[in-house]
Amino acid sequence: NIHFVNNFIAFLLFSGGKVGVAIFEILTGYFMISACTKQQKFFSLYLKTLLYSLVFLLCAILIGIKPNLSQIIHSFFPIGSNTYWFISVYLIFYLFIPYVNKLLLSINNKDFHFGWGLIATMTLLWVILPSFTTFDYFKNELIDFLYLYIIGASIKLSKFNFMENKRILNATAISIPVIFTVVYTLYIFFSKTQCKFHPIMYTSEINFFSVITAIVLFFYFKNLTIPQNKWINIISNSMFGVYLIHSNCFINPFKLEVFNVAQYQSSPYFAIKCITFSFIVFAVCLIIDLILSFLLKPISKALNDCFCNILEKITERKEVNK
């Protein structure tokens, strides 16, 4: 019936967001395993998050919204709050990347089999068991990031060369929707019984579906040659800003109130409305980000330059002390 179909569509779209998170974390591992972390980048990300939070707090006050204490605290201290959980996890993990890289490179050079054993164990505990059972004792956003970082780093270190085989890649791609449909059907069936089958595939950032789909999509696009395009560059540069805007503690409730897709759950046009609303939210957030980036550029540049000068002075003092 239409309710079952719409629930499946919602299930699919919701999980699609998890795939996006998984791809980004895999990409981080793929590129950062052979790169160095930079203090300036850390500060730049934190600064943009803070400035956007404060701008929307100011806008809320100016239009007559009285922020509560929680919103004020989250606006002044955005990192560590549920509002910006992803960038909080990313920045915390970013501090440990040099140590993680050192460990992974050491394992890769000394014991190839141990590296595969580590991946297999983490996959069992963090992906397979939680996806199909109520086992979720190791679920944590920071550990999830570590797991996908290791996957991305392992791809760079040539541990997943078998996925370059087109037959294996295509077979895996075909199996994804089949597995997804079966799991969803089981979820619906058992949810009507007393059986405690509740796959975290529906709620967790890291699950069997998102991880496999992310890996397959990564390999499909890994060797794809895409010509330079101005609009692609503009959109990609604004993705972080779009995330900060639509997740903001003032914007998110307003967005959910305006685009309340739950009221269309019994509509035959549910899928069309969901996709349309998503594009509208993305387009509006993109425009806002482009405007804010332009307006805040002088402030961001001044503060970033100040931070760089402080780092230089600290470095000079260390060299003198040596």
C-alpha cells in the first residue's frame, strides 16, 4: 500500500544521508593518510562555525526571537553541542590524525595480515552486528569516524584493490538494493511482532548499508575523469556552509516547521515532495552561504591572519629556545 511504499522511500532517503557522511569520512582517510594536519585549517573551520552561529543568534534577536539559555550557549560554544555534532567530531578527530596515521602506516609496513584483521574485527563490531541486531555497545560517533577513516586510508594503501575489479564492483552494487529491501521488509515485519529485531541501519550514522554503498560509490567515482566546472567548484566550496546553516539551532526548527514532510506521508506524491523540499532547502542555504562568505570574508581573513602571526611567533620562540 501507499503507506508502506512511502515509509520505504523515507527509509531510503534517510539512509542516503548516512551514505553521504560515510563517503566524506572515507575521503578524509583517503587523502589525510598521506597529508599533514595544519593548525590553520583547524582554526579556520572552528572560526567559520563560530561566526555562523553568532550571526544567526544576532539575526534571531533582531527579528524578535528570544533565544533560550541553551541556544545562547550553543551559539557561543558550537563545538561539542548536538547542533553541530559532525564538525565537533571532525575537529576532535583532526587533532588525533597524526597519531592515527603513524599507527596505520606502522601496521601497513610491518604486518599486512594484522591490518586486515583489525578492519574485519571493527567491521563485525561496528557495522554487521549493530546493523542486524540490537548489539550497539560500541556505537560512538568518534569511533565510527575512526573506522571509516581506516577504510579510506586502507584504500589509499592498496588494501582494497579487489574492488577495482568491475565484476566484483558491479555485483556489490547490485546486491545493495536487494539487501536494503530485505532488511527493510524484515524491519517492518518484526516491528509488528514481539521480536526485538531493530536494525540500527535505520538510525545509526554507520551501518551495513551506508558503508557498503559508500565504498562502492567511492570506487565508481575514484577513476572517473570530471572536467573543471565553475559551478561544481562553487557548490563544493559551499557545502560546509550549507551544513552549518541548515543544522543551526534557529534554522533547523524553522525548516522542519515549514517543510513538514510527515503530513504528506499518505500522499502518492510523497517522494516528489521530499526531493523538492530538499532541493529548495539546499538552494536557499547555498545562497545564504555565498552571501555570508562575502560579508564575513574581511573578518575571517583578519582573524586567520592574526592566528597565523601568533603561530609564527610561537614557532620562532621555540627555535630560539633550542
